[in-house]
Amino acid sequence: MRTRAAEAGLENAVIFNTCAVTGEAVRQARQAIRKARRQKPDVRIIVTGCAAQVDAAGFAAMPEIDRILGNQEKLEARGFDFGIADSERVQVNDIMSVRETAGHMVSAFDGRVRAFVQIQNGCDHRCTFCVIPFGRGNSRSVPAGAVVDQIRTLVDAGYSEVVLTGVDITAWGADLPGQPRLGDLMRRILKLVPDLKRLRLSSIDSVEADDALFELIASEPRLMPHFHLSLQSGDDMILKRMKRRHLMADARRFVERVRHLRPDAVFGADIIAGFPTETDEMFENSRIMIRDLDLTFLHIFPYSPRPMTPAAKMPQVNGAVIKARAEQLRIEGQKALRRHLQAQIGIRHNVLIESPRLGRTEGFTPVAFSVDQSPGAIISVIPTAAGDQELIAA
């Protein structure tokens, strides 16, 4: 977006790239937009992203906003050009009609350490709580050749680590000729970009992991052993009502298989607290899941009803109960993180330096340093202590 705005000659502007995952995310976006208008009355305010795509009319009703762009329009210079398109305040088209895949590719990020490459966008599944398909459209895969070329460019520019991202990255390839799988793509990347030091996945749907991916987990040291799972709940009935593709037995099988192949594997997860109809017993199953699967890095979301989703019409859990359950899950997550950090003290780790005083292990655990290091370097360290959120090294 920064590149397209520069191409259009945009100046003196603030661009908000909004999220629609939760009602709180949308509320905070609106609040930030109003604050920006108060603080900078002379700037142009442009709003885009999933919340703008899903509720263009709602944002159009805000007088603080000069332009609203859909998720496809934000990737085009025309949307940021106030000279030729000044009268088109709302530019949001039908996201379901979009077929383009690689127009978002960029060749640089802030810093020269970790780059993110979006290999897939959109989602063909319809989880009952999720509005994202209406914001991102149907699943679309970036062809393997374009992904490899992009990663090669980033590595040549000095990036040490690449993270593959997408809305549903295990769906990659389903719409491409021959229907390749995510593991096939990763194997191709690692073979054709031999100078890539680290390859990492953002998050995956464990039930769709393919055999080639498991083979890489077992044999490829450049594939980082950190896996963030889209679990959402530890209760089978709630998972069914969410219309998820897995049950707890599937999640447990995946974690056990990965740990067998890669004993140093670290797992995180997305978990929703207070999904409609969730009882105390169902909630307790999510708490048990955190301990049983030894999950380390948790993203906890208090459930909030989203427009156009079936879950919004289900019997809702009291808001105060949702808030309390989310807090309990966060406490479980903090305990799990502390256990993980304590277990890593005295163990040698290869740490990618992100900033002079901070780096991350292969398992994505933060490591704080007392003296400056060189960003982009990968160094071998033995942590001597642990704080609340990170390991500590000399």
C-alpha cells in the first residue's frame, strides 16, 4: 500500500488497514480514525482492510473519512490518487469476484531481518463465527514460481528468515494445476533458494497438513520448529458448532506426530473464549487442552458476534462470562509460557537478532540481550535466565 500510494503521489495522508475478526477490532479502528481526525484535521484519511470491505456503508457514514478502499482496491495505485478519482469516495467491489493472486508481492520490509510472503488469500470454508471470507473472498493461491522468485529476491536483499502467510495456507495449491500441496511448495522453496537460512509458517490448520510437510519437519533444519495452530476450542461439541474441520483427537494426533519427528517443536494456538452455547464444562476442556498439548504461545479471542455469520444467531454467552473466561485462558497461557521459558534455560539456541537487544530462537521464543547485537545475524547462545515473556542471555 505504501508503494502504491507513493506511485499515486499521495502525501499528507493516514491509511488505516482495518481488521474484522472481532467487534473490538472494529471498535478500536473507528476510535483511532476519529482520534486521527481530531489530531490531524488537514490530512486525508483513507480506510481499507477487512472491516472496510465487509461494512463499507458503516465507514462511509463516518465524516472523518476521505476514502474507503476494498481489499483489492488497496493494492492499486488508482485508489490512492485523489487527482483523477477524487469523486469516488467509496471504492469497494465484490471481493468474491477477485481472481488476482500475486499483486501484493513486495520486495522490501522495514528492517532486513524477517520478511512475510503471502502465498494464499481468501477462504473457501465457512466457520460459523468467521466473517473473513466476506472480507477476503474465496481461496486463491499464488503460483509456486512467483513465490520462489519473491523469496529469492528477499534473500538476495539480505533477509535471513521468510514467513509464509495466508488466510488458510494449508489450502494452498487447491486451485492450481495439478493441485500441489503446501509441503510441495515448501520443498520447492528450500531446494531452489539454497541461501534461505530460515523458513517459517505463520499458522496452519493441522488437519490439512500433508505428507510432504511432515517429511520436511523431520528432515529439514531450515524449517523452523514453531507451529501456530488454528484450534479455536478444546471441546468437540463446540468445534462442531463452529463448523471446524477437526476434532480434539485430530489436533492431538498432529501435535504428537510433529513432536515425534521434531522433539524441539513449539506450539501456539488461537482459542476463542465464550463461543455461543459454551458451558463451563466445555470451557474447561479448552483449559485442559492448553496443558495436555503443552501449548506455549496463545492468541486468546473473546467471542464477539460478527455480521453475516451463523454463530451470531446462536444462543449467546453472557458478556461478563466471556470476559472472565478469556482472562482465565490468558492466565493459563502465561503459566504455559513460563514453563516453556524455564525449560529452555541452559540449552543452546540459534537466535536470529531482530534488534540490537532482542532476537528469537528457532522455536520463536524471544531472547533479550544485555549488550547490543547485529540485527540480521544468527548467533548461538545459551540463555542463563528467564523473564516473564522472554529468555535472557548475556
